[in-house]
Amino acid sequence: MFRRVVYIVMLLTAMTIYVMQRFSLPLPFLINNYVNDLLCLPLLLGAMTFLIRRLKKDNSFQFSIGFVIFLACYYSFYFEYYLPKVNPRYTADWIDVILYFSGGFIFFFSEKHKNTRLS
């Protein structure tokens, strides 16, 4: 139950920031530029884990650390290297790369800790 509440709060936070940005409402610098990058992989991996667990009917399914690193590398490359080169709307920021990896590792180790407690 607690985990669902955390995911809902993260999702509402990300959506609120996105909507405020779309309406050009002022946000503090750190929130405007970095919070959604930190929340990106935990939200994506959480949704993917939820769907895979339901489809496979396997509540113990967990992504490997290799997959989490791959996904963080993919997002870092795509959003911080490729897109800024082909679309002027995007800018490269190495702090975002750190945040993608941090969010991925936070998700992975919190899931690992949860599964360890349940075993």
C-alpha cells in the first residue's frame, strides 16, 4: 500500500511540474530543471514492473541491474546527446545523466530491499 502511495505522489509531482511548465508558470530552478529527470526512471520502471508482474502473474519479477543501467544509458544518450543535436528545443545537461542513473539505482535498490524483506 505504501509503495502505491509513493508512486502516486511521484506521478502527481511529475504531472504537476509538467503542467506548470506548459502554462509557463514560475517554478524554482531545481524543480523546473531536475525533479522530473530524477523521477523519470523510477516511474517508468515502476509502471513496467507493474505491467510485467500482472501479465506474467509473477509478483516476484524484478528487473536486473543490467537492464536498469541499459535504460539509464539509453535515456542519457537519447535525451542528452542525440536530441540536442537534432532539435533546438532540447539542451544537453550532464546533471540530467546523473539524475537518470540516480533514479534508476534508487528504484532498483528499493525494489531489491522490498523483495528481500518479503522473502
